[in-house]
Amino acid sequence: MPSADLEQQLTTFLGEVVKAMGLSLTPTVTETADGVRVDLEGEGAEALLYQRGEALRALQTIVNTAFRRQLGDDRKVLVDCQGFRRDKDSELRQMARLLAEKARSSGVPQEIGPLNSYERRVVHLAVAEIEGVTSESIGDASVKTVLIAPR
């Protein structure tokens, strides 16, 4: 569990931000292996999920920027809404495993992307669990492609 102080600050901060957006969402804060997870539930949640979760990603950036000093470099806050990111992460892991198996069996490198840094991390972790394949990010700027290749 995150410190009670951090949990309260996140709850208050996100509560005020979503209220300013005109949404009635309740944040629930939990500790994960990578950092802190905030799940938003309630009426109007779909407003954060339009355009493939663009507003949710923007909210994610705002929260990480606001709490960067408190969390340090190795911990992040993951903001999710009605399980949207959890479901997308699951789909991404499944796709990464499928492409890794295809790369291993065919000997031909496979690409997935363009992906942001969070999505690339999900793919790299999924590929790392599979013997005989490797992954690397290629491209410019913050949105890159992940190349999955046989070893």
C-alpha cells in the first residue's frame, strides 16, 4: 500500500481534476510491483476513454508530472478507468506473445507499433518471458516500434 499521505494526495488531486472535467469518478489507490495504481470508477467514465483513451493518457501524464518528485525515477503512477488499460495491456501482451512465437518459428523478425513508452515496456516484458526471441525499440521520438526477432 502506498503511504497514507501519498494515497490521500493522489485521491484528492485526481478527485479535483476529474471534478473540474465535469466527471463524477471515484479514485481507488493501490500499490503494485511497479509503483502505484489508481482506478477511476463512476458516472461519465467513458469521457476518458474516447479516441482510444486519449484523455486517460493525458490524465496519466498530468499525474506523473505532478507526483514525479514524490515517486522518484523508478516508481510511476498508473491511472486506469473502468479497467480500460488493464484490458489493453492484456491485448498487447497477447499480441506480443503471438508475434514472438511467429518470429521464433519463421525466423523472420516481426514489428509491433507505433507504441508509446508504457506500451513498449509491456511488450518488452512479455517477449522477455519467451525463450529464443529478443525485442528492441526502433524509431525516433517518443512513439517507436518494437522489433521482435529470433535470437
